[in-house]
Amino acid sequence: MSQLVHRPRGTKDLAGDEARQWEKLEAACYAVFTRFGYEPIRTPVMEPYALFSRSVGEVTDIVQKEMYRFTDRSGDEIALRPEGTAGVVRAYLQNNLSQERPVRKLYYCGPMFRAERPQAGRLRQFHQIGAEVFGSASPYTDAETMAVLAEVLRAAGITRFRFEINNLGSAEDRAGFGKVLQEFFKGKESSLCEVCQTRLGKNVFRVLDCKNPGCRELVATAPLVSDHVSDASKADFAKVQTLLTDLKLDWSHNPHIVRGLDYYTHTVFEVKHSGLGAQDALGAGGRYDGLVQSLGGPSTPAVGFAVGVERLFLAAAAEAAEALQAGHAPAEAPRSGVTVAALGDDALRGAFTLTQELRLSGIVCQMDVDGRSLKAQMRQADRSRSRYAVILGSAELAKGAASVKDLSASDASQAEVPLAELKSFFQKNLS
Ligand code: AMP
């Protein structure tokens, strides 16, 4: 036998129930976005490398260590997208999306790629559902963005989440705060890791989210960005807080959130779940008022978020496990659709046409075409949780009627239904 080929480390296959659950979740999330007035957008998974070095930031872990980057056959520097925002901004500009309406609300879902060390909740190909709003600087838009995120989580079956928010101020505030930080770290360089010592000169903000224990200890005593922002930014941040309270969202101010990407300004947030262990972030986002301009567009305020789809499933599973422990058994999957079981060659041909007719009239219908025994076909009908089984043998064909078994009835009662009436029978009885 030839050797099996395995998928790359840190990637996942989705099949069967799991793949179905993904489809359901995506559809539920899209419905939420539509309710909130967002439109879909799809962008390529590969983009020019420069898009990410210019937006996410040259001195970030994502760009320096985690990006899949290659030179293609024509010599272009390409990267697999590590996040969704930069590509959406590029598409917004390249397709003049601001022309039709001053405020554009967009959502996306798709794979992202980061060459991280795989562990629970951390993959190399993972998926994000995200949203971006262009053209509104209002704190109402920040609050609405968090509100739609909360609904996306609820659509995924998650209830126990909380927001942590912070204020990073404007680009000017950040530049001023950068100087305050430089001053703070002066004379303390030896307490920082080697990477952070180089970050001091290039991008001092990235020292704030270094994972090294020594750096973290020092950072815990560093000045806080939200204390060094303009009065206008403070007022907007206070407004966001009021609105979140009005919307009854569970939030707290965490002055240590800085986000690992360079483009954020003003309000930033993370949404966390206690059932996720060390990787407790379901998603994150915030305002990025300078990014559109820095990628060659006009000055455009913007705000957005992304949640990790795999983490949504982990959090929903954690909540379901807790409910089970508390004695709430999960509901059995409801029965639906029809299995047509054929006995013998002649019946198989008739069953094949019947199945096609039922499918074309919108009924979910399956059949075995490999001539298995009636017992095996009924077992399959049960496994796939069909609501009805139609049994068709030569006797039934001759009579022009089929035996129909209701698999949800405790006595599995059987009725004879004329073939010509099967379609309307199922249309009436299957909701
Ligand atoms: P970020 O773009 O880093 O703010 O990530 C936003 C969300 O995407 C996180 O909160 C996670 O839910 C998810 N995420 C980020 N990186 C990974 C990864 N390597 N594997 C799985 N999920 C991830």
C-alpha cells in the first residue's frame, strides 16, 4: 500500500457532524450581521506581503515570526493573510467602496494563517469571523460593533463572555505616550529580554505585550496609555462605556490591553470566556482611524473585530459540558427527511426515480443504491435520523403504493400511501 499523506501540522479537517455544525454557525452569524445592516465581503487569502508589513506593523510578532511568506513564480512577495482587516481595507480602497455610501459596514469569514506553535486553541490555519465599519468616528459605532459581536457569540450558543476594553488614544496621543514609555524604560533596559531591547528603539509599544516574565514584571509598573490620551478621546471612551452599559453588555476597563497590532487607536477591546483555559480570548478588535490613510486612502475612521471560529466551538462545548454536569441533558437531534429503502432490482429503479422526484420537490431524501438488505437500510435510516422510511418492494410497486414508517413514533407504525400521493404526504407531515 502507498504511504498516507497527512495534513500539515496545526491544520484541521472538518467532516460529518462537525462540518455541518460549522455551516450552521456560519449561517447563524451571517443572519446576525444582516440584521445589523452589514454586507458580506470576500477577499483573497493571499495578499502582497507589503500590505501586512505596512498595516499590522513590521515590528510585530505576526509579521516578524508568524507570517507564511513566499516569492511566487513571477517574483512577487506574497503572504497568506494572518488576519482579515488589512485585506478588507485594501479591497475597500481598490473597489472604491466609499463611493456608494458614506458609512460601509462589512463582514467576512474565512481562513487565516499564522506559523505559531500548535497547541489547544492555537492552529496554523484557523478561521475568523469579523466585521469592519468604515466612515464613522462616533462612539455609537464602537458600541454597535461590540453589540453585533455579542450577538454573534450568542448565535454560536455562548452566553458567558465578557468584554475588556481600553483606550489607546489618537495617533498623536500614542506618539506622546511613546516618549513617556521611552523615558520609563531608560536605565531599566537590562531587565528586558533581548528582543524588547531592540523594540525600544523601533516600536516601544510592542514591549507592552511581550510574554517574557521579566518584561511583564517591569511592564506591570509602566505608565498606562489610557492616562495619556487627549480629553476628546477620554470623552469618547466614557461615552462608549455608557452605551455598553445601556446595551447591558458585561464589560470592564482593563488598562493593560494594548493589542498586538500597530494600527489600533482609541477604543480597543478583547472578549473573553472563562471556559477556554490559557487561550481565553474569543475575539478582539477596536478602532483604527489611521489605517485607511496609511494604506494610501483618504483619512477614514474605522472600527472592527474578529473572533476565532475554533474558539467559538471550544467555548460552546465548555458551556454545554457545564450544563450537562448541572443535570441538563442535551436534546436529541430531531428526526427529519426521508429514507427510501428498496427491495430488489425492479424496486431499486422505481425507488431511484421516486427519490429524485421527492428531492426536486424540496424534501431531504436519501437511499441506498448498493442493494443492501432491508435491515441494513433501516439501520442507516435510523443512524441518519430520518423521520420517515419508505419501503418499496415489487409487491408495493405492483400495487402502486408504498409502506411508510414513521420512525419517530414509539410503535414505528406503518401506513400504506399511494405513490402518487407521497409528495403531498411528506410536504404535509415534514415541517
Ligand atoms: P487576533 O487577530 O490575534 O486579535 O485574534 C483574534 C481572535 O482570533 C483570537 O481571539 C482567537 O479567537 C483567534 N485566533 C488568533 N490566533 C489564533 C490561532 N493561531 N489559532 C486559533 N485561533 C486564533
